[in-house]
Amino acid sequence: MTMAEAIESFVPDGATVALGTALEPLIPFAAGHEMIRQGRRDLDLVGPISDALFDQLIGAGCVRRITAAWVGNVSEGLGHCYRRATESGLPRSLEVHDHTNFSIALALWAAAWNVPSLPARTLLGSDIVGTNPNLTTADGLVHIGAVHPDVAVIHVQRADALGRAHAWGPLGITEEAGLAAQRVVITCEELVDASVTLSDPNRILFPETKVVAVVHEPGGAHPSPVQGYFKRDHSFYRNYAAASRTSEGFDSWLKRWVFEVANRAAYMKGIDADTLRVKGSAPSVPANFADE
Amino acid sequence: MSDRDYTAQELMVAVASREISDGDLVFVGMRLPILAYAVARNNHAPNARGLFEVGLMRDLPAMSYLGTMGDPPNVAGALWATRMSNLMALMAQGLVDLGFIGGAEVDRFGNLNTSYVGPPSKPRVKLPGSGGAADIAILSRRWVTLMSHERRRLVDRVSFVTSPGHGDGTRGWRRRNGLLGTGPAAIVTTMCVFRFPEGGGEAYLDSIHPGYTLAEVRENTGWPMEPVGDVKETPAPTVSELSVMRALQKSDGGTTGV
């Protein structure tokens, strides 16, 4: 399936969408950019920290609500579009459901386990509890209400056409986001044969029954890093931070990197992909899954 | 500071590193705390381990530039790559000895604000949010915050408590409210080190960095500060502390933050 088809089919206006669940690596920027190109509106974005992608979707006017622990630009600081939306209502106002990294994980586990909430000690004594209607204090614990994504978009190193996805490196809140979501859309660096994914079933992230689309999208996480495939493009984040300081600067950035590129393949022509591509090789030792 | 052979940040890193004991499990952050962790590992805490909330445990810090804790050099050589909630489980069990937290604003009771300046419904400045900071503040056994010493950052009371320190400053506030750890152990600034009385309360001035005066610290602190007893001079970074942080800076092109 192409990215355009996957977003058209599975990310409607008003959807609750989990993105960037591995924190700084494996961020599905290509999927986010396609949502912007298709003019999605009223999304509720769910994530732990968001390194620049939420900021871009907010600046493009796609977002009604943020449900996250942190929104900004990790190596550069504040998210300028996030600031404009929350401080001045530009390009539109935004509802914010603040979380911590732990509480958003628990909110997704609650949804995954089909319970209304999970109790925790985190957030005790924090004013975040008073700002987010899904957090309540009772019996000396904070009860973290379930967050139910309609769809989780997950970028991985490799997947097969039937939705078995392999990711490696730190996973952040990827597993709970996928289990909590009604549907999972996988975007991958490499589309591989099922013999590859099934050779290591421990590494498969989600039950294939949750996965509704697999999009082969090399470079789809740029500028975020993909272990074994792409380094992080630090200067791209720096340039985005500088450009997005003003609405006009952000609009030009969006034009150059989203509206004027038809798809990810066209986008990749604009970056120095060869320098960013990982050349080294340090494979893990295979595990023996012999059938005896 | 021009007559000294180290920067204010290098001194902060040295002070922070001395908070790490051998064998500690440390919730590390980015930039200065990574350097502090590296200094401790190389000097007095060879058995410390570091956690990165993205989902990593490490022994030795990565020796190349990291834009974020999830960068590939931080993953290669990890002791554990996992989901974030597994690390939070360790912290919820009281097994994380020390955390580092950055902040935009800290108050006299060690509460941190990284969420809103002005009312949350119509903020004057929207800061990025907690990330894992509130989790560390509430669940780790003790924590340290590092901050540039400016009057607008060291305020009497933060308007929004993202990450609680000692709350309203009354003794035992954390225990009464169910928070797990002992809270902020120190605020390390570019001018001085504040510490807190056991059981909670108001920050007191513990030491002033070489080259600064009590008057300067007072002038740049947003609460009326009365030193309790003798204020020491912060020990300068040692040659060996400086050599570790400079080696790391050199290996990563000097971009880790000092």
C-alpha cells in the first residue's frame, strides 16, 4: 500500500493518532507529512515526548488536541508552532492533555488491557493532575484514565507484507500504543519476506491481526534515527527550529519539505541520504529456534 | 571567571558527578548530566549504571556526539534496550538512586516548572512539558537539578508545579502526599549549590562557586535568602574530573554542552 492510500484509508479527520512512540528514534515523519498534504483536521495526537513532528502537524493546522508528555524539538528546545497555538491560538487553538512519560505509557496500557484507568504513584503532587481531566487522585494514588488511539503509526526497520514488524533499539511506548490502538499502520525501511520476520518471532512488535497496512517507505523516519539504517540528521532539526520561529518561516518550510514534494521518494532527493545512511554492520547473534 | 581554567558549566558537571555514588543506578538526562555520569564512572563510581528513559541501560557513556538519548551510538553497547515502562518499573520500586532533572524555573522548595508561564488556559509561555521529569521527581530516591543562575529562573514559588520537590515546604510534605523518594538533594547553579534540610523544607545555600560572592548570589535569587551557618566555597573541578569531561567533549566535537 502507498503512504497516501494508508493515510487516506486509516487516518480520517478527527482521529486519535499515536505517533513517535519510540521517542527520539523511528519517528514516522513521512506519515505525518502525508497527513498534512491530505489536509487532515481535528486530530488528537498521542505520544510520549514528540521531537518536532507534533510541532509540524500543529503548525499545519491538523491538530485539535495534544495528549503527550512533552512537545518540542529535543536537541534545539522549544516547539515554536506549539507555542503559537497554545499562546496565541495560531493557526488554531489547541486543547492540551498533559502527561508524563510514565503516565502516558500507563494510559495506553489501560486501554490495551480494557480497563478504565490504572493507578500509579507518579504525578502525586504535580499540578499536571489538575489540568488533565483524565487524571484523578483517589486513595493516595493517581488514577490515569485510558487513552484509546484509533490508529498507531509505527515506523520500523523491517516488516513483511502481512504486518509482522521488527524493530530494534529502545522501544519507548511502542508496544502499548500498538496494543491500545484499534489499528496499526506500519511504515518500514525494508519490506522483507515472511521467512525473515518469522525467523525471530520474539522481535515481532504486534499481533498481525492489529496491523491494517504496511507501507514500504525507505527514509520515512528522516530526520530521526533508525538503528542500523539512518543516523540522526541533527542539522535538519536545527534548521527546522530556526525556520519555524515565525509563522511565515514555518509556512515556507512546510512548502519546501511537504507541499512541494509529492511523496517521500521526492523528499529524499532533497537530503544528503548517502551521508546519513549507516554503513557499518554489527548484527546480533541469531537465536536458535529449531523445532525440536 | 576568566582567571580560572575551567568554565561555570565544567564546575557544575564536577559538582553533579560527586552526587553519584559507586553502584548507583542513575536516571541520566542529556548534556551536562551525561558528562557528570561519565566523570563519576571514570573516577569514583566505576560500578554506576545509567538509565535513559527512551528505554536504555548503559555502563559506559557513548563516546560520540548525541543529539538525543535515542541516537544510535547510545544504543550500541547498551546493557539493556527495552520499553520505557520497564525502566519506570525500576523507579517505581525505589531502585533508582539518583536522577537529574533540568528545568526552566525552580523555587525555594525545589519545585520545578517546565509546563506553563502564566495561566495554563492562556499561557504567556508554553514550555514543552514534563517528559519524564515529574516521574523522576516523584519516584527516584533523590535528584539533582542543574540550572543557570538567573533571578527569573530561581523564583520564590513556581506558578505551576510540573515536578514536585518539597511542595509547600512544610516538613514531611512528600511523605504525607505519598511521593516515594526524598526529593531534591541539590540545586546546582552557575553560581552556587543549594541543598535542603532532611525531611524537606526550604533550600539553603551550601556553597558558593569560586569567584562569586554572597551578594551576587542574593541579587540573582528570587527569594529572600538567609545563609544558615558558614557558607563554604565549592571545591573547584579536579584535574582528573576536567580531563574526563574534556576527553568526552573532544570525542564528540565539543557539542555535549560544556
